[in-house]
Amino acid sequence: MPDPSRFDSDLSEQRFQLLVNAVTDYAIYMLDRGGHVVSWNPGARRFKGYEADEIIGQHYSRFFREEDRAAGMPERALRAAEVEGRFEAEGWRIRKDGTRFWASAVIDPIRDEAGELIGFAKITRDITEKKAAERRLYESEQRFRLLVQGVTDYAIYMLDTDGRVTNWNAGAQAIKGYSFEEIVGEHFSRFYTPEDRAAGVPARALATALAEGKYEAEAIRVRKDGTRFWAHVVIDPIRDDSGRHIGFAKITRDVTERRNVEEELDQARAALVQSQKLQALGELTGGIAHDFNNLITVIRGSAELLRRGGLDEKKRAQYLNAIIETADHATTLTSHLLAFGRRQPLKPEVIDLNVRLDALAEVLSRTLGGGVEVKLDLAPTLGLVDVDSTQLETALLNAAINARDAMPNGGTLTLSTHNIADESGDMVCVALSDTGSGMPKEVLDRAFEPFFTTKAVGKGTGLGLSQIHGFAAQAGGRVEIDSVSGKGTTIRILLPHSHKSIAARSTFANQAVDGAGKTVLLVEDNEQVRNFAHILLTELNYRVIDAESAEQALAVLDAEPVDLVFSDVVMPGQSGVELGRLVRERFPALPVLLASGYSEEIAKGGAGDFDILPKPYGADSLAAALARVVNDTVRQPA
Ligand code: ADP
Ligand code: MG
């Protein structure tokens, strides 16, 4: 047994003793050569539960489990420390109260100056917690691995930093067709189409994931057998604890089914909108035919009176004005019908409801008939909305037709707009109020139901209000309805206020032009229209060369200089747009103006960036349009 006084002999030893005594996280104690405890620190007391005077002099084997003692472990540990110079192990140890803890133990031999073994230093730490945490981590990793492996609907796999596959789950095999052995080590770009590979999409995907923390896309991918599928792909960068980038996690789902269903749904929805629109249109045609007959009567009557001749100047002017005004009315009407009948996909655009209502009120006041007065009450500064304009028009027409039906003996339909701020945000409201029959509660309760109608067979479909509801919901808004039996009904369509701005549209500057002897090449296949345009252009002091087709026009351009080309869009052979393109190619500085009666042509953007003069046109609108294209072409030569 070493003499404890040898350790107290100098001051540094004393300080060392103080340090050891202060340590409570480690059991630090000494054993003599035979393994008996000779010193004991507070850490040892804490872990093992013995007071110093209880344990000093006892053999350290009592800290071992029965079976370990029987197997001679305590002795072996000391001999190993003596021979090897150090012994280190983890294992179960026993506290005074018999409970176990998982210990990390280190035993160092202590020798005197002569090198003779005098005992052992023993340091023990309770790592039960750490052990349990490791165990939990291991188990959770194990579970996670099983989970990932078990998932068959998602391809889940990892890539190294270069994009090579490092592991592969059952879902990846099911979706992409490669087995683990085939694919590990291969570059992930093989899942892309050759087009995408050529365009550098795979590398960009990894770069985006790295730069933005995530890459997400829906695109076509290729299976092992070469077939293609729609994939939803997410790529996340993986970093280790120190933040170093070590690879990517990739999750791919086959969404082909879903895409197909969505496409079918879109088609069905578009077909429904179209049929609802046609229905509303059908209801209107009766009124419109009537209206057109009136307009034609005025025009024809005035023209006949003019043909008779012998009229004084005042009468002549009066009839002429009647013709022009009536033709203008007819133009507004047809342009609305064309816009309305247009078949187009659901496409939101930024709209000023005041402008739309102003135009609609005009159509309604002619078509509703039966003593229905249409009034406008528009908010002076109204927020914009971002909606599909065909659906909007259908909704407004449906509401207007309901109002008409509710006022068989006439009344007033008021179209009004307001800005509203409520808990759902800034909204723009368009309200249609009628002074009609109103609805009893049992009708009001069911009014929005599809196919619910109180109208006679063949008169009502019960789809009007459900279309309005569907439109508002799709646009992120809602519909409210107030109705008092016998007093009237107000239907309010609330749409979210959009902060986008209205797409810039080319508008013709309203400035007169003087041809001043310049030469216009006029291209128009219809003889009457060509003659009419020829007269207008001559009135505007242009020299006019006529052409019946684009082909003829090109021949003229090759033969003589002209200052301006004015062409119809829809013609047999090459269209006006094609002609315009050829002219721009060959004569970049030559201004081109196109005329079209089809709003669809313009709406589809089929006219490229050419300026379009809507048909029918008159001297004023033609002059303004010519001035505009000339100015534009001069300012920015093509
Ligand atoms: P439909 O007009 O084809 O009957 P709607 O869905 O447009 O179908 O309207 C459903 C029902 O709601 C109508 O049949 C009518 O009874 C009632 N209704 C709708 N709008 C009004 C209104 N402005 N005034 C009175 N009743 C209305
Ligand atoms: Mg209706």
C-alpha cells in the first residue's frame, strides 16, 4: 500500500489533490497493486454512491457485475493496464444501491521512480445517457432506412456533390426501373430527356438547389426502358454538421396520372364555360336580332331617301348623320358579340370593371328590352381586378338576364361598383340591383344550386347563379345576394383587388393626318371595301395604288416606291400579317398598318406586333391610325 504522505509531500501534489476533489463528473480514484481502493473523489461518490470511508480499503471488483467478476474481468483489467500501460473499456458497472450504469473506464498503472508498480489510477465516467442517445439515433436511423426503403410511391435517393447516385430505394426502382446495383455510381442526368440534357437542365437543377436551398419542378423524365413519365421532382442539398456540402437528396414522384386527370378537368371546365356562355348568348340573340333589324331599318330608310335626290342640304346632312350614328351603334354591338363569342382558354387579365360595365350597360340597354332601364353608378376610382374576362362577361350577363326575367313589366337595373375593404382584404365589388319580383326565402335558399330554377321548362336552366358563384370562387372572391320578395334583388360579385397594372395596349393617337401626296399601297380582297378605302385615302390626300392580294402587293413593291402599306388581315392566299412580315424584312423603314374585323385575330396576338385598325373604320379612325404607324416607324426604324 503506498504511503499517502508521499503524495502530500509537495505543494503541487496538494493542488492536484484539490483539483481531483473538485471534479464531480468523473470518478477519479486510486487502487493499490492488488486492486484495493486507496483514494476516492466526490465524482466517485456521486456515481457509485459510496462514502470515502466506506470504500477505501475495499476491492474494486465490487463495482463489477456478478458475471463479470466470475469471469475474472477485474483482475484481467489490472493486468492489461500493467502490461499494456493502459486499459480502456466500456461496460456495465454497479452502484452501491445495486443499480447499473454504463461506464467508460480508463486504468493507468502508477510506478515509482525505480519503475516498480505501486498501484493504478482509475477514471470512470457515467455515459449511460450518451449510450442511450447513440442507441436512439441508431434505432431511428435504422427505422428511417426501413421507411425510405419501404416507400414505393416515391423515388427517394441521394446524389454525391457531382450528381452521382449513392443510394436507391424501392420506390426509385419501381418508378425508374433500375435496380440498386445498376444505378449506384451512375450520373443522375440519365433520368432526363436527351433534350433536357443537351440544354444543361440537370446541372442547373443542382446549382439551383445549392443556391436556393431547394429545387422543385414538374417535367418529363425517362425510365430505364426509355418510356417517359411526368415527374414531380424535389432536390435538397445535404450538408454535414459543419455546413459542408456533401450531396443532394432527391425525391421524385410519378404524376402522369394526376396530369392526365387535370388536363381532362381543364377541358371539361372549358367546355362547361363555353356551353354556359352559349346559353347566355342564346338568350340574348332574340333581342339582338330585333335590335339589328331596327338599325338596318334606319340605315336602309335613310339611304333610300338620299337616293331619291332633290333633298335640301339640311335634310341630306340629317339622313347621312343618321346612317353614320346607326352604323356606329351596330359596330359597338358586333364588337361586343365578337368579344363575347370568342372561344378562349380561362385566362386571367387585369381589368378595370368600370370600363367593362360602361360597355356592357350599352349592350344591355339595347338587348334587355321590355321597358328595362339600365343605370350606371360607378365608383370614381376603382381598384383593378385580375379575372378571366369571358367568365366575367358571362357572369354579368347571367345576372342581367335574371334581373330582366324578374321584371316582366319593366323596371330599373342598376350596375354599380365600389371598393370594399373587409377581413378578406381589399375587394372590388360589382353589384346588379333590379326592381323586380325579388325572391321568397325558400327560393333564395336554393338559388345557387345548379339546375335550380323557378322558370318554365325551356326558359330556365338553373345554371346562371351557379356559374356566377363558380366564377367568383375561381377568381378568389365570392357572391352575395340580397333579395326582398316584391321589392327587388341585389347581387354583389366581390373580386380581389389586383395590384398588377393593365397590360399596355396600343391605342391610336387621335390626330388627323394629311397624306400630302404620299403613296399608299392599299391591299384588300373585297372590292366594295377596297373602293371605299380608296375614296377615304384619296380624301386624306394620299395617292393610292390598289392591290387585291398580298402577292399582287409584293409585285407592286418590287416595281415602284411607296410610302406606306395598308392591308386587310384576312385574305385568300397570304394573309395581311404574312405580307406585313415580308415587307418588314425587305423594307424595314416602310410603315405597315393592318385592318381586321375579327377581334379574335387581335386577341390571339396573331397579328404579331403590327398596329391593327379595327373594322369597320371611317375616315377619322383611319387617319389617326395612319398617323400613328408613320410616327412609330419613323421613331424606331425596324
Ligand atoms: P335560371 O335563371 O335559369 O332559373 P339561375 O341560377 O340564374 O337559373 O337562377 C335560379 C333562380 O333564382 C331563378 O329561377 C329565380 O327563381 C331566382 N333568381 C335569380 N336571380 C333573380 C333575380 N334577380 N330576381 C328574382 N329571382 C331571381
Ligand atoms: Mg338565370
